[in-house]
Amino acid sequence: MTMTIQELLGLDPASAASVIESWLPPVRELPVMSEVHYYGAAHLIAKAIGLDEPPPVEGVAWHHGPNLPPLWGLGELDPRIPPEEMDYPFSSASPTAVRLLVQRKEEAFFQSLGCTRYIAVGTPFIYVPPMGLKRIAGMLLAMPSHSFVGGVGHQHIESVRRYAQYLAGLRAHYPFVAVCLYGDDYKDQATRAVYESANLPILRGAAINDMNSLRRMRALFELFDCMTSNDIGSHAFYASATGCRVFLSDHSLFGEKEAIWSQHCFYQKRPHVMRNVLRWVDPAWLRGQWPWLYQGPGNPSANKSWAEEFLGSANRRNPEEIACLLGWRYPFDLPESHGRFHRLAPRLGWETVNNAEFEKANRESSDRSCAVEGNRERATRDMSDQKHSLEAEVERARQELSVMKRSLAWKLAGKHLFSIEKRVRRLCRRKD
């Protein structure tokens, strides 16, 4: 990175955004298998222990960001909230489940319920290594409150216009102002057009299916001098923890969020939970709780200790420990002769596979598969034989009935008997 802020100011907004993008890790979209993969968390741990890709994860959840409100605080307003309604996806406290939490208080709370495998390890962001970018004074990064995942937005276009005009006016304090839009919002042409009309460079923000999201966010917060937003969110904590100064504006979308959340199926069933969640994102409450967030563009601050507390930085563990908690086992596509296997095996508890035993297990598995296939084929043949036998019996019965109807006995008595039977059935139905 060799360009100065003066050189960036000499570029048009699109070119400036392109230059900054070149300093960031590239977007890498992959299918998301679980919350452990959100924003590239699993890939962070895999890279830290020397793996190219993370092994599969089953039955484990890792809360992807700081909790507002904290999980232990959801009962403050209404102590009747049962543990199973605490927070999604931690809404079902299970003694056998593995849940990676952010705070020690959360760990103590769930373990008191018998959930001994609920363990505080901090948020995935604290496992992002420094990206090595130099902070440039006078650069402001605006991160508007993002829409719901899946494109269910809460930003009315008029609110976006007002906020874009406000950001354009901040050039009086910061020579270079750029906008970072959440993944879904970045793809929304109407939203982008508003910020483009304000001549603001637009950067692509985080997305749950971008495996480099957390690394990209860390790089941005190392690069920009200051970050602003219209609402509280993970970005405020991430920026502060990285040393980027933060301030919130008076353009909150709190009212719009409340209207959208009230229609969400989770909160419709749990209105008391929604009330408590809304309290923690209400600007009026935030001003009293964390006044330094509202010191304005002229005097922002980076409250690093505050951010690290909410991110659970004190609970950070070795990446190898996280890999074990995620249940990662020996990846059989990694040859034992490979140096990484010998480095990782003792740290992750992987055992060397005996080739003879492995081949024997493969043969036994193959034999069992063949036996199952043979049983399936025999069962299919038996069912086919039974079907043909039944069809033959039906055909014989049809032939016998046809012969009977042509007989003298049928002509003399059969029709009358069936007529009597029909009248009896009608009488019975009337009686009922």
C-alpha cells in the first residue's frame, strides 16, 4: 500500500473504492454449512493451524458476534423468560450440545443449567490476525445499519437518502469519506445508487457466505482513522478493538427495526424477549449507557477495553483448542507423510492410521454394503413375485365371475339376490 490520502482524493469515487479493495483480502463466497462458518470463522481457525480448508463441523454452534443484550441479561426485565427462549441459535439449552460462547458469565449461566459443554472462547473476530495495514489519518468509514440476512430490509429509501446527505457533509471533518455496505445491501442497486449520487466511494462489507469477511473487516479498521454508523452493532466493537475511533450519529433506524422485528416469527412468539433486545439498541438508552459513542465527528474515541470486554478477548484460546472444540478429526485427504499431519496430530489428538487396519475396515465396510445390497435385491424380487401372484388370483376370480354370470343359476336367482341386498343396504343407511 503506497497511495496517500491526497492521491485517493484525486480519484473518482469508483476508482478510489477499487484501490482500497485491492488492499483487502478478496471476497470468497462459499456455501454456509452452520454458524461456525459465518463470515469465515471456521476458515480462520483452519488457517491458523495450517489447514487449507476447515474439516466438517457437526453439532457445534459458535456465536458469531457480541451479544446485545448479553445472554445472561435477557431475564433482567422479565425473570419469567425460560432458558430455552434465551437467544437464537442458543434457544435450546442441551446438556449434550457444544456451544462456543463469548463471555464467562454466559458460560457460568448455561453450565448452571447442566450444559457443561457451553464454553466461553470469545467471538471469532478476536482470532483474526493483524493484517499489517497502516492507518491513514483523515479517512472516515461509514457503516450503515444493515438489512436482515436474506434481504429482508429495514432501511426505507428515504432514510438512506437522509443518511447519505449527512455523510457527504462529514467531509468538513474528514477529507475522505467512504461507505461500507453489508453484503446484501451492496448488491441492492437502489441502495447503492443513493450513495453513488452523493459521490461516496462504496466498499463491499461483510456477508455470512464470504469466508474472508472477518479478515476484510479487520483490514478496513486498521486502515481507516475513524468509523461511524447510524446504529450500534458488531462493527462498533470490531472497530474500537482494532484502535479505530468510533462515533454514532442521530440517524438511527430504531423505529424501522422495531416495526420489522415485530413481524418476525421468533419475536412474535416471544414479545418479552424483543422488548429487552430493543432496549439494548435504543439510542436513548445507549446515550446514557455509553455516552462516548455520541461525542460526534469532532471528538470520537476508540474505547478499546470496552470493545474487548464485549468481544470476549480475555477468553481467547489457542486455535488448536478451538479446533478440538469444533470436533475436527483427522482429515483423510491429508497424507500422513505430509509435514502438517505430524505437526497437528499431537496438538489435536489425531492418531496415525494403521494402513493394514484401515484397509481391513474398508473391506469389512464393503462386505457389509454388498450384503445390504443383496438383501435389498432379494426383497425386491420377493415383492415382485407376490405382486404377480396377487394379479393372477385377481384374474382367476374375474374369470370365475364371468362364467357364473353366464350360468342359468345366475339368471334365475343371482340378480334377484343382489337386488335384495341393495335394498337392505339402503334401508340400513336411512336408519342410521
